[in-house]
Amino acid sequence: MRPNNKRPEGVLSNIITYICFESISLSVTKLVKLIYLADVYHWQMFGRRLTNIPFIRWFHGAWAPEIDKVLEELYAEGILKEQIVETTKGFKASVPTPRVPKTIIRLPETAVEILDIVLADWGDKNTDEVVKFTKKTLPFLNTAFGEEIDFSHTDPIKEYAKCKGISEEEAATLDIISDQTLLENIRQGEEDLKKGRLLTHKEVFET
């Protein structure tokens, strides 16, 4: 095979390529969910998203049409190739895999850090497990079906305040501090976040 000197262009192309090179088995559905989780993780850790693409709350979790478009471009450029495989349930699945031995990835340090955390948490999980988890994340839960997901809905204090109909100050100083179990859950959430794990809305608030 002749060497391919083409490189992925743009943040999303580089993210997709990085995940495809670092994953052993990856369906397109799982790829979409991993990118969504990378945005959620990045928002919680750095206060901003990793990508700027719109995600929609859809039947099988977060969905972003832009990912399909960029995947097709990467196939056309010869960086990735599409394989069709049969799942254990007998369905056909599209699996994007590298077409070249290696390529140059250009991403900020924080992006690689987040992607590595997401892959450590979810890279070895099957598609169903990843989909199930994404449906429990705060941004997904706080978005109506068919609407664009607002990633700012990741702050437990803000979401608790909305849930109880109180101000954020009250949520932070009264309800949460007075509820030791909830306080412990939030503290645990902060520790888990440092390790790359996200607490769900249910784990934090349904005590």
C-alpha cells in the first residue's frame, strides 16, 4: 500500500480519526456517543465543549448529522474505510477503521486528555452500554426530544435548583449542605470527575 500523506483537517475530523485509531471495535453509533461524551466531559472539566457541532436528542440517544458527513469525507480521502459487520443480534453495523498505518493528529492537549479519559471509561464497552449511559447524562435529560442539546446543563447545583424551584444560592447553601447524603454524592462526583467518571442525575439527586 502506498503511504497516504493526507491528514485529517478540522477538530471533528481529528477527533474521529483519533478515536478510530485508538479503538479496536467501533460502530458509528458508538463513535457518535463517544464524541458526545467527550463534549460533556470537556464542558465539566474546562467549561466549554470540545466540538461546536449540534447534537440532537433522538431515539437512540444523542445524534449529530455532522459526524456522518465528516466520516464520508474521511472515507473519500482514504484516511478511514467503512466495514460492514454483523452484530451479535444479527443486525448490520457500519464500522469505521483506519485505512492507513498511521496519520498525524492535530488536537489541543486538553482534547487528547479528554478523549483518552472517555476511551478509558467507555472504549471497551459495547454500543448498548454506551448509549444507555449517554441517556442518563444531565444535558440529555434536560433536553426535549428533537431539540438541540444544551451542554450547559451539566452543573449539579444549577440542575438541583431548577428541580426544587429554588435559587442556586439556596441550593448551594441550604438544601445541599443540610442533606449530608446528597453532599457526599456531590463530593464523590467531584472526585470521580477528576478520574474521568461522571455521576448521573439519578445518582446525585435521587438519594
